Amino acid sequence: MEHLVFTGNPGVGKSTLLNSLVGSVRFKSGVSAGAGLTVQLQREVKDQREYVDTPGLFDALRIEKAAEEISKSLKLGGLYKVIFVVQLKAGRVKSEDVTTMILILKAAPIQQFGIIINDVPSNTAKKIRDNKDNFGDNVKVALLSELPVKTSHILVMDRIEDCVDENDVLMDPPAHLTDFLQSVPTIEISSEKVEQITVSQYHKLQEQLGASLREMEESETRREKMREDLVKQMQEEKDRRERLEERMRDREAEERKERQELQRQHEQDQAWMRRKWEAEQEARMTLEKQQREQERRLTDEARERAAQAQQLRKIQKQQQIAEHKSEVNGMTCVQLRSELRNKRKATTGNKPDLVGRVLKARGI
Ligand SMILES: Nc1nc2c(ncn2[C@@H]2O[C@H](COP(=O)(O)OP(=O)(O)O)[C@@H](O)[C@H]2O)c(=O)[nH]1
Ligand SMILES: [Mg+2]
């Protein structure tokens, strides 16, 4: 999940902006003397994005703790949009805001980030936007010239009168704020590359910056020179980014081609498998048909053989009967005749013809 980290000094409006983005008061905001209200890093999730509030670094009472908490927010690791929130004082960039940005940018590999110049009185905001007398450029030069990494993502936010010195104000997120956050590039930060923010030099660095900012404001030629340097640096940065984007586009095109090739091969394999399966199905069906025919043939033959056997048995039986009959007939006639003849011989008188009668009774 992407972390949207708001960082900067106390009282610049980080928590108020975050509340407006998450749509409810989840980050404590308001006025407190000397110390910020946000003491610890606070994380809130909404719509697949983690909103991270950090304590202001230039906190007179808790600078060490604040530095630790900011480091912690950058050590979460993964995808980030890092936003610095700053304010102007009488239309001038504040040296403590620049100091804070320098120290954080030195501690972590933040290659791309956004800056919100918050709570800007409307007439000053108009002057920056219109770049009247190079005012907008001068503000940007003062903000960026000392930073180790530059950015072109800077948003000027008009002062919202209803918020002044109020606690836990919930305002609708201005459309240009959400558009701006959208436009700030997402970067990846690996936690092992994030170091502790060194605050020991804070005041010395701030003093030096204050002097150079004042000098720049006073010297038109120096300002001009810095503006040129900045434009050059920004152009270099833009070129670098464009080259990087081009390389990424090329890589993406290559990957797309590889994916298409893989897809094509996959489809080919699928088609081949389908054809193979169909052929196997067909072969199986043909085999089954042949088996069925064979079985039918065998059954027919068996039935025929059984019929033949039955027929044969019938014939044999008939023959047996016939043979038996003739045997019985032959034997009985002879036996009976000889028996009867013997009986007739043994008896005298004219007796009825018994033999004739028995034979007649037996149907012979
Ligand atoms: N006028 C005005 N006041 C603001 C704005 N944003 C914040 N504030 C007020 O500034 C004070 C500090 O804001 P807060 O969000 O707590 O600052 P943080 O310390 O950076 O988190 C609160 O009283 C806010 O109401 C703004 O855009 N305009
Ligand atoms: Mg806060």
C-alpha cells in the first residue's frame, strides 16, 4: 500500500490537510505554543492508501523525538508520496522550513517529492501564481536552491480563514489539492537506506540559510544567478526524468512483446492439446464401436452355435428314441413271440390268441 507522508514544521497545517483528505478528524490539529500537537507518527488508512502524519521537526521541545518519528515514517518501506508542508512569513520562505527539508532529504533517498506552500494570504498567493515581478520564481528559488534534490511539484494553497487558530477543523479537500497529490510521482523507499535525521546541526544550518536567503533577497544579481542555476538544474532533472521514463517505456514495450509472445505460444499449445484430445476422443470412439461390433458378432455366433447344438441334441434325441423304439420293438416281439409260443406249447386246448392281443395292445 502506498504511504502518503506529510512532513514539515509544527503548525504548518499537516494534520488539518490530512483530515480533509481522509474525510474525518483522525489527526489532532490546532494551536499549541512552542510544541506541536502531533507527537508521534500516526497512520490512517483510507481507500487503499495510508495517510501518515509526522510531528513537526523544528519543535523547540521535542526535536530529537520528532526526528526519530519522521525517520520511522520513512522506514516503513515500500511505495511513497512524500509531501513537505511549509508556510511563508510576510511573503518570504522561512529558513527553518528549508532546513527541515534539507535534513530529511539528506537522511532518506527521496528522489521525487511535492511541496505545499500552505496558508498563503490570497494576495500573496495571486502574486506567486501570476509571477508578478518574478515573485513566484523568487519564492521557488528560495525554497529549492539549497535542497540536495529539486522538484517541480509545488502547490500554493490559499489561506482558509475559517481555520485560523481553530482546533480539529474539518474542511472539504480542495480539488487542486487532490489533483496535486495525484501528480506527485510515487517513489519506492527501502527502509535500510533511511538514516537518522541529524538535528544537532539544525540551528547552525538554519542560521546559515537565513543569511543566504536574506542575501539573495537583497541582491538582484545573485537572485538572477540562482534562478538561472535553478532553471538549469530543473531542466537537467526534467531531462533525466524523461530519459528514465523513455527507458521505462521501452522496457514496458519489451515486456508487452514478451507477454504477447508467451500468450501466442500458450494459445498454440492449447490448440495443439485440443487437437490431440479430439483425435484421442475419435480414436477411442472408433475403438469402442469396433469392440461393440465384435461383441455383437461373437454374441450372434454363440447364439447360432447354441441353436445348432440344440438342433443337434434334438436330432440325437430323435435318433435315440428311434433306435430305442426299434430295439424295444424288435426285442419285445421276439421275446414275446417266443414266450407266448412256449406258453402255448406248454398249455393245451384252443386258447384265444394272447400274443396277438398283447402285440395289438402295444400297437406293434
Ligand atoms: N488559516 C489557515 N489555518 C490553517 C490552515 N491549515 C491549518 N490551519 C490552522 O493551523 C493550526 C495548526 O494546524 P495543524 O494542522 O495542527 O498543523 P500541524 O502541526 O502541521 O499538523 C490549526 O489551528 C489549524 O486550524 C490553513 O490552510 N489556513
Ligand atoms: Mg499535526
